[in-house]
Amino acid sequence: MHELKLKNLGSQYFEDNQITSLADYVRKVEELYLILEKENKHRANGSERRELYFRGQDDIDYRNTCPSLFRNEKYYANESNMINDFIAKYPDLFKDCQNNVDRLALMQHHQLPTRLLDLTTNALIALYFAVEKDNCKDGVVYVFNNFYNKKFVRKALKNTFSFKLDKSVVLPHDNSKNHNVSAKRDSFSDQVEIETSLARMKKTDSDGFIIEVLKFYQALSKHSKSNKEVWEKAYLDYLKALSKGIDYSGLSCDAGKLLNKYDDFNNAIPTIRLYHAIERDSGNFDHIINPVEMYLPKIVIPRIIDQRIKNQQGLFMLIPIDFDPKVKTKKRRNRIQSRINTLLYTNKENKAVAFTIPCCMKEQIRKELSNIGISKSFIYTDATSYAQDIANSYNKN
């Protein structure tokens, strides 16, 4: 097994599993699942199991694995405009959608640039995307999981902020007894609703909200390890006291200071506008946002709202806000990539795992996938794809 260093993914080191056939790929993926099964057997009852997700790309030299929104400055600057224009043009398309993540998922499948990154639970689907095009480029399948890698979180934080912020601040529910912090959320999660509603706000409002979150992070950056513990307890006290009114005088000095900062955040105009946007989408919503949850990406399990999501066994990585609205595209892309990397699956040596497919083997593996039903018409469920599959079947040597 040789090592692979990808500068386009933040100079990340990978354990490279080069494959030359479908059978070879299946065997190596099965080895991953055997390791996973042993690990999950040792988990305490009730604790979340580690899961694997796959992403295939047909060019290993491609700049990143970032969602399409972050690859183009004009897309990023007009995120809410694109979303609202699409909904206005095709309202009937969204009649069965229950929230913003449903809407973004449909837009993603209709190729509108969004902040969702396509993943799949099916390793064969990911392999198809890696060999889909004959472009004289090696393909690659990246492996992600539902637990944050704490070493990669530290690296991402260093790449994001000019001030020092400890990893424990942005890892939800991180403590000494819980070594694995989960990124998995369902489509009705409050946090998912917050971040997808933010995507629909006017750029000036979303930028203003980002500034308010950043101010709160700066407050936590001072003695951040102790502040993390103080904030978690103070935030729980805040939630418990919502219906009774909060008396900060009985709290410690540090807790009181942080809750005063939180009041500033919660009462800022951009935050209030975000609450209004959420309420328009979901009805009643308590005016509670925990800013520390805004940093890391989440794995979102979508509702099965179209045939393509069902066939591709698709799910998404939801990429949260960038913390410098004025930064140039390349720098933003690098910083977003470092946060995506926090969910890469790693081996015992803490190297991420990837499968590379030599370009000379793409055609052969495509044929092998087609033989077991993984073809273009299965991936893209429309008549045009089916017609192309029929034509190709009669054009075989």
C-alpha cells in the first residue's frame, strides 16, 4: 500500500488503494467494512456506530471536493438569489418539500450550485462517478465517515481564523468519555434548518450574521478550553431558564460574561432576521442558536423525495458558513476544503483512505459495473440516459 499526498485537498496524506478491476475494488471495500464491524462491536450500547460514505470524482487532480457553490465567486455572492429564482420559476417542483434541505437537495440534483456535497452509502455508485468520463485522468473515490477527526479539526481551525481557537470549542458534546463526536443529522434537525435558512437570506444579512458568530468565537478564544466548559454549562442553564427569565447575577463571572456576549449575538439584527427566515419556513422556532455548532460540516440524511436520491443511495455533507465574506475564491476554497477534510475516514495511522483508478482502466470498469446494473440510466433516472444506455448496448465490440 503506498502513500498519496494530494495538494489539492490541503496537502492531505492518503493511504492509496489503487484498483484495476471491479472485483479488486469490492474486495478492498469489504476489507474496510470488516475493520468497521470490529470497531463497532466494541462500542458501548446506545452509542452511535461509525458509518462510511463515498464520493467518486473522475479526475484525481481536480482542485478540491468542495460543493459547486464555493468554486465560483459569482455563485457564492448570489446563493440566495439563485435559490429563490429557481423556486419562483418551478414552484410545483417543490410542492412535496417540507423544509429548506429538501429544496436544496432537489436543486442539487437539478445541477443548481448549492452548499451541499453529494455523497453515497453505496461504494459502487461512487466508483461509477470515478470512471464515468474518459478524460485521460485517473479517477478517485474518497471515503468519509460520520465522526470528526480531531487532528483534522485542529488543522482546519488554524487554517480558518487569525486567533487561536481550541478544537473542543467547535466539537459538539466533546468530552473525555466520548472520543467520537458525530456529524450526522436528519433533515429535520434544528441545526440543519438554521444553516439552510441562512443560505436563503440576502447576502448582506448573511454576511452580518457571520460577523456576529465570529465575534462570539473571539470571546471564546480567550482561555478557550475553560471557556468551552463554562459556555456549555451556561448554555444549558440558559435553555432551562428560558421560560422563567434568566438572572445572571447567580452565575460565575465567566459564565455571566459569555451569556451577555450571547445576548449580544442573539439580539443582533442579522440574527433576528435569520430567526424570521426560519419561522417563515418551519413555523414556530425558539430563538436559540448555539454559535459553536456553525463551524463544522454535517452529514445530512435526506428524505427520499425523488428517484435519483433513491437509486444513488444519496446523502449530503452540508457545508456551513465561511468566516470571511470578502476572501477570494481560492483562499475560501482551501479553507472550506480543510473543514470537509475533518470527516475523512482514516486508518490506524490516521491517514485518510482513497481508492484510485488508473485512466486506462476506466472503460473496463464501466463495463463491469454495467453488467451488474450500475449504468448511466440507473444513476440518472431520465429517458435521455436510458436512450444512451440502449445505444451503447448495441454499439459494443
